[in-house]
Amino acid sequence: MKFGRLILLLSNVLFATISCVLISRLWHSKKQEAYMLSRIGELTSQQNRLCEEFELKQDYMRKMMSDGEFVEQIIREKTGLSKQNEIIFKFGD
């Protein structure tokens, strides 16, 4: 009879140990899942921002390639050059 109780006690201890290990791993997995979901959200936001920035730069390049007046305006703004009989007013930023 004592052997049966010993087996029952050992099986309960083994069950409790296995349960603790599995619960610990589950908790760790849930923690990792929460972190990964948070990281996915951050990366998705960053990707959206970069896509918008890329579109703006692509539009700028298209305009530079196709609109001569736009290119002239940009060059004049960057270099401070003016057309003949044109007065440029510079205001502090």
C-alpha cells in the first residue's frame, strides 16, 4: 500500500513540475507574442511613412524631369540667381 502512495505522490510531483514548466513557457510565449505584435505595428507605421516619403520624392523627380520652369525655379532658389530686371527679397528664417 505504501508503494502505491509513493507512486501517487511522485506522479503528482511530476505532474506539478511539468505543469509549472509548461505554464512558464506559455507565459514566455505570450510575452513574446505581445512584443512581436507591437514590433509589427511599429514596422508597419515606418513602412507607411517611408512609402509616402518615396512617393513624394518620386513626384519631385518626375516634375524635375518634365517641367523646365520648375527646374529653373529650384535652381534660382538654391543659387540666389535672378532673371534680368528681377529683384529678389530675402527674409530671415
